[in-house]
Amino acid sequence: MNRFVTAALAAVFSGMMAVSAIAADWTPPGPIKLMIAFRAGGGADTQARLIAEALASKLGWKFIPEQVTGKGGLNMAAALKDQPNDGTAIGMGVTETFGYNMAAAPNAGLKPSDFTGLTTTAGFQMGVVSLASKGWNSFDDVVAAAKGGEQLRFGVMSPRLADLAYLLGKAQGIDFNIVSVKGGKAVMDGVNAGDLDLGFMAGIQAKGVAAGDLVNLASALSTPLTQTPDAPTFADLGVEYDSDGYFVFVGPAGMPADARDALASAIAEVAADEASKAGGIIKKAFGGAATITGDELTALLEAGYSSAGQLMEVASQ
Amino acid sequence: MDTLDYIVLGIAAVFQGPELFSLFGLPVSVTLVMIVFGFLSGIVVGATPGLAGPVAMAIALPILISTFGYTPDALLPVMGFLIGVMKGATVGGAVPAILFNTPGTPDAFMTTLDGYPMTRKGQARKALRVAHFSSVSGDTFSDVVLIVCAPFLALLVEGYLDLPEKTALLILSLSFIAAVIGGSPAKGLISVGLGLLAVFIGTGEDFYPRLSFGTEELSRGFPIATAILGILIVSAVFKELEELWREKRASGVIAPVAETGDQRLRFADIRALFPYIARSSVIGTAIGALPGIGSTLAATLGYTVGRSRYEKTKTDGDTEFGKGAPEGVAATEAANSSVSGANLIPVLSLGIPGNAAAVFLILAAESIGGFNPGPSVFRFTSDTVNPELVIAFGLFTSMFIANALNWTVGGLFMRSMGVMIRVPKQILLPIVLLLTLTAIYVQETRMVAIWFTLGFGVVGYFMRSVGISPLPFVIAFILGGKLEETARQAFAATGGDPFFLFNHPIALVFMVLSAAVIVFTTRKSREPG
Amino acid sequence: MGPATLGGRSIFTGPKTNLILGLAITVFALALVFVWIPLDTDTGLVEKVRRQVTIGDSLAPTVAGLFLLIGGGLLMLFERNAPDQRELAISSLGFIGVLVALIALSLLVMRFTGPALVAVVNMAFDSSLEYRLLRDSVPWKYAGYFIGGTVLLTGMISLVEGRVGRRTVLIAVAAVIVLIAIYDLPFDDLLLPPNGDV
């Protein structure tokens, strides 16, 4: 399907090698403001803070983390856009913010070209998950339940995922009651409490699946899930779109190359180092780092933005 | 592995964890030290006007996690510290409410109603003793209930409440709050309406931040701390300063309040207070067990029930509720303190927090890993050890250690915070204001948050001036987002059924009660007297 | 709590507070529901997306408006003659106005002292420092908070006491130093106002 994403995935490892070779002679001219688009204390926030901490102790750079949450990362993007681009202001969000969300909110006046992509840190392990106690062992069981007349509630945490859930139902000839909640944690809470029958989880399900409480029914990615490689992908289920996405660090547009390279390689190195605290939790939740940098990242963000319209179009029918 | 084995393992996990140092040859585990440390910091933070437990937890959590790392061994020391802060802040929170009429948390607001009048009558230390005794009693009772009921009760409650019922329950909470607080349902509804409006600005599902006039300042909505601290604390500071200013203009001096009479808590006092503490403990525990309904409603209900009982039993000459009755302090403190234990029932068994303290416990568990709050926690396995259940019993043990500290040294330590009453108010209140604004800035790091807080302070001041209670505003602000979310989800989950609130029997009952409570209190407030 | 009329003339005469308040709230609620919400919200009460009807962004604030409308209505209809109506004195408005103006002034001092200081240093030594890059270095990072905080405390205490004394200034300075010690010294990544957004 999306040729670019596949190429980008292939570039993950080579990209990683390439960036670590660049010597970091750049030093930030002042403290670096780190805008985090996730609520404090959650997994993503912890990841961002630990990366900042590791860089502070390794390179002596001073980070000032700050929460700028809401509107699917657009609040962070809007705040970051007007910051100075000398490397003293960066943000952490997800690639979806710069793709689907910016395309879906044309009035906000934000485009990927307003930003300088630094690096991704990890790809989501986006699965369609339900409680093990529901007795579903495969996605076919879900389809059978729906066709048997059961009204199924499908928890999603973003408009793009809602579109995907809708297309999944359409491809399988069933109707889901799609329930939007705030964040992957809320999907998991809803599923655990029985308010939702199934839903998207982007890595948060790893512990529950390992413990046997939760089941990965399908992979919403273009590739199988690391934890449950047997679960069908969305392509297998007849949906030609996927939820591939990454955590990403960005800066305002026009960041000088030395600052961009230094920041990107420093962050990517910490994320990929499984012995570091940040690398450790990335390994635990996402099965390892995925660091896309430089032009590949720029292209990835642009592609996400320009292809979003198609998904919206298909999902509105 | 039966229940007893798990209890033993849980206790052992606390006492025999990694050793920090040894005292008289006995090893002292790091968990134990963290509980003590958390408890004492909790009291200091709770007793500091403008600060509250969640602030301390928010600041401490990243530090703790960095210190202890991401192994299951870190769970008990970190969560032990948080439990210590939670319990310490609960008793400590009564101090500024009683001494300075500045509640640090919404639930401490009801404590000001009688606690502060007691201070003005020179009974500050007695009020503190009553608050401490009631708080610890309620807390201990609640913990016992937690341990007995956790595995069963939460699953039962959750089993009967689906999304439509949860939506209806939130509506019922709001209309109840509007009707009972402040004695005027009309003003209560206005307060709720303003609180809801405030929380709906800049939020919402759509990418355009609604009601923001297109400004960037409003596009992220009002941070919760600005609304709560502005409406409750800043407005109280304004009001108090105004009174000091009038006093000064009228008499030329600002008179300090001297302590008079017996400050001790006698056995007779305890006997008189006991019925209030007992009722409120039960109320607080029951409310705490419901996910999402926090200590503020418990405090309000405890106080209201206490007041109606008091009206029936008091003799002429007894101090009225709201004028400095120790029973009022006891009813409130027992109720809000008994929420914290029971609140962990849905937290541990479903992973759903009912208050800010519980949120931080979940965050700690989630960040560290190895403990996944949810139905799996209470799976009693027969052949293998369920490590999460061991942690759960370790947490229960931590709670009882914190309670033991609370009964022994808590009261003394808390009253030593009362030294702050010697500070003249016209000096302390401005410092509280600066502390509050600084605390907000440290969290939000934007000047506009300070301006918001100031704005809420002015709104709260005018509300107080015309007799509108600020508390329903704050509760509505807290529950508003949850209400909208739950309603959206219920609507979507029922397949777009516009009558989802009325065609589920339990939801319908809640809705009827919501209307009834407004109608009933309005009619009652029209009656003379 | 004393009645708010101590200070003199009342803007509401007699027990009309509830009537005026109810009217004001009702007008505001109507404006909210029929003007503000429709003009400043992108989605209606309900929306149709993905062949599913969902709740739009206008519904929740409209519910808030309904609470206000019912509250205002009840106040006008049933509680118009309630016995214990507070009154708002003109002198209260004066006091709160002065107080808020004072706080606002102190906050502006807090915000601009640091950058102003840097500008002065740049002029004196012909340097090209930038406050933004110095906002986490001693002594720059304390300048705004220290001066602004001192002005705030001194001003508020003096306003209530009715006089400015040297003791007041010393107390304010000491308090600000203690607050800096609480928030800045132990924590590396906490920023005092206004250093987060300059």
C-alpha cells in the first residue's frame, strides 16, 4: 500500500546508524523548552521526560519540560510554531498530529511545513484489543458476535482511528457503535470496566496481554504486532488504510541544520539505547525504538498530511 | 495460596523490602521510611494554604520514579510515599481551613463553615483536635471497608452501572450539589451553570476550540488549577482582606484572636461527636466506592446529614451549625477522610480513580510497571503467586502503617502547624496569594494562567458577595468534562439513542431524583422561616 | 461574615439583589445560548459523522446555559423576596478594584523586570544578551519574581494596613526569598514566573 511508509520503515535502522555518526558540536544557546503534547505522568510523558533527563546528564543540555495538551496535539503544534527556531524550543507529539489532525482542522492554519522534524522514537503497537474474558479468540469471533445481533462498542482515541474503526466494520459487513474517548488509557479503562467491548490500544495493552487479561484481536498496522504476530493486519481484514504512527520530536520550521542534526541524533540515540531508562520503557511498551530522522522524517510527515484527505473522504461515505 | 498467605506476603513485602538502614539491629525497609516521609510531607503540604496533596504528588512522582527506577521493587516505596502524602494532606488540609478560612481543597471548604468560626471564638486548637480525631477515625474505618470489600463491591457496582447510568449519576450529583449547598437552589444552579460554562470553554471534541473567540489564550481551556484555586482560594483571600480593611477603617486596629477556654478534646466530647463521625464515615465510604465521585460530595453530604441531625437533637444554647459547632467540623472531616480508602476500591479493581490522589497512584503504577490496576489484581490464584495481589496487600499494609502514624504523631505534628495563626493575617494572606499564583505558574508555566486565576478570584469574590456559594462552581468544573465525555460515549454506545437517559431503569431513577431534589428544595426554600 | 453594606451606599436598594441578579443571569444565559454558542462553536448540538449521529460541541455549553436559565428564572420567580439577601456596596467595588489593579501592576513588573534589566545591561556594556536565553541562569531568573513579588506583597499588606512601613518591605522581601527557596532551589526543572513563557 503506502510505498513511502514501507520505505521509511526500511530506513529505520540505516537512519539510526547514519545519525549517530554525526558529531554533536552544537550546543544549545540557552535552556531548551520541551513541549509535551501528552498529559503529565502518562507513558508518553514519562518517555519525553526521561529522554530529556538522559540528554541533560549525558550532554549537559538543560531541558524545561512543559505540558501542552489537547486537540490531538494541535495545541502543542500551535504553541511551538511561533517559538524561536534556534533549537531552544522543541515539542513531542505523534505523527498523526502533523498528518490527519492538521488536515482535518484547516482553520487552525497549521501544516507540517511549519515544523522541522527531528526524530521519531517509537512506533505504535496499535492493536484491536478486547478483554480475554469476552471469549473472543480471533477477529472472526467479533464478526460472528456482531452478526449474531450483538451491538458492539468500539473505543477509539482519535478521529483518524474512528475512521479506521468505521472502515473496519464496513469491510466486514458489520456496524460498530464507535465511542470516542480521551487517550489510550481511557480505552483500556473502558474495556476493563465493560463499558466498551473492544478498542484501539497503542502499546498500553502489552502488560495485560502478557498477563492473559487482554487479547490482541488484530493489528491496526501495516505489519503484524510484535507481541501477537498471528493476529491479522487491517489489510488482511480488507481495510486498505492503517494506523501506522510514531512518537515524534519536532521543532519550529527553519531550524539550522547543525541544531537539527545534533538534537535528532542525541534523542534518537537515547531512545535506541535499551540500557537507558527511556530506551527501557520504549522497549517494554513498543518492542524497541524506531528512529526516523532527516529527510525521511520530513517526507513521512508530508505524506501523512497529504494522504489524510483520502481517508477522510472514504470514511465519510 | 489462600487469602491468608497473600496477606502475610503483602505485609512481608513492606517490612522486608530493600533495607535502607538498621535501627537497634532491626532492618528498616525503604518502604517504611518512604511512608513516614510521605506522611509528614503530606501534613506540611496540606497545612500550607495554597498547597494540597495532589500538588505534592505531582512534584514528587517524577523525582521518586527517577530515584527508584522501573522495577516492581519500586512500586511499594513510591506508592507508600504517595499514600503517606494522601493521608497526611487529608488531616493537614483542615489546618488552613480552620485557622484562616482558606480551604486548600474543595472538600475542606465545608470544614471552614464551623472550623473557622471556632477559631474566631478562640477555640482553634480544639477545632484542630476535633478535625484530626474525626479525620483519622473516618480514614481508618474506610480502610477496613476497603480491605474487606475491595474484591467484591466494586465489581458489583460497576456491573450495574453502564454508560447511560453513569451519565445520569453525574447529572444527579450536579443537581444535588446545586440544591443542597448554600440553601438556595436557584443560586446553586447558577453556580453549577457558571462552573460548567467555564470548563466547556476551549475544550470539546472538534478541532476548533469552542467559545474561545479564536484566541490562543483560551484555546487550551482553563487549567483546572486556575479555576479551583482562583474560585476557592483567591476569592477567599480577597474577601478576607476586604474585611480586614473594613475592620481597620472602622476601629483603626486589626485585633488578633486570643485563645480562650478549654482546648482539650475530652472523652465527653468524643462521645458527643461519635454519632456524627460514624454517620459521616459510612457516607464517605459509600461515596468513595463509587468511581468518579470524590470527597467533595462526601463532605457536603456528611455535613448536610450532620446538620439535620443536629437540628433535631440540639438543646437551646448549643452553637448552631455554621457558627462554630465542633459537630460540623467532625461531620465534614470524617466524611471527606473516609473517602480516600474506599476510593481505592474502584482504583485497584478497575483502574478508575475517584479523586486526584487516586489518579497519582494509578500514574505511579502505570509508569513503573508490574502492577496493572484492573480485574486481574484480585485474582486469587491457587497454584502460582499473583504478584499484583501481593502488591495490593502491600498497599493495604502501607495504609495501616500511615494510619498508625496518624493516630500517634499525626495530631501533634498537625497542631504544630497551627503556629501559623500567630502570623498576622494581613501579612499571611498576601503571601498565600503569591504562593498560590506561584504554584500555578510552576505547573502551567504561562503567565496567562496567573491572569486566569486572578479572574476566577474576582468572579468568586462577586459570587461570595451576592451569596452564591463557590463550591458548586468548582464541583461542576471538575465533573463537567467527565459529564460531557460520558454523555457522548453513552450516546454513541447506545447507537445514537436520544433517550438513553430515560429508557434505562436505573438511569431514569437518577434523572427523576435529579428533578425531584431541585423541586423539593425550591418549595422548601419558599416556606417562611 | 459581616454584611457588605458597612462601607456606605448600596448599589441595590433593599432586597432587590436576587431580582437584579436573576435578571442579569437570565439575559446572559439567553445571549450565551442564542448568540455566543452558535457564533463561536464549529459543530451543532448533534452531528452526523460516519453514518452515526454523535453529540456536537454545542450541546454541553447549551446545557450549562440551561442551568443558568433555570437558576436565573427560579431566582426571579421564587426567591425574589427571600429574606437574607446580601447587598453589594460601592466601597467594596472600590476596594476590590484597587486590589486587583495593584496585583495586575505587580504581575507586569514581574513580567518585564528581567527583560528590562537585560536591556539596560546591553546599553551600558554594549553587549547583546537575550533574556530568553538567560531565563534559567542566576541572577537573571530571580529578578522579575523578586521585584514583582516584593511589590505585590508590600502593596497588598500596605493597602490593608493603610500605611507603608519599612518593616512591611522587609517582611515582603523575606517571604519572597522563602518562596524562591521552596520552588526553585530543590527542583531543577521548575521555573518561577515569568520564566516559562518569555
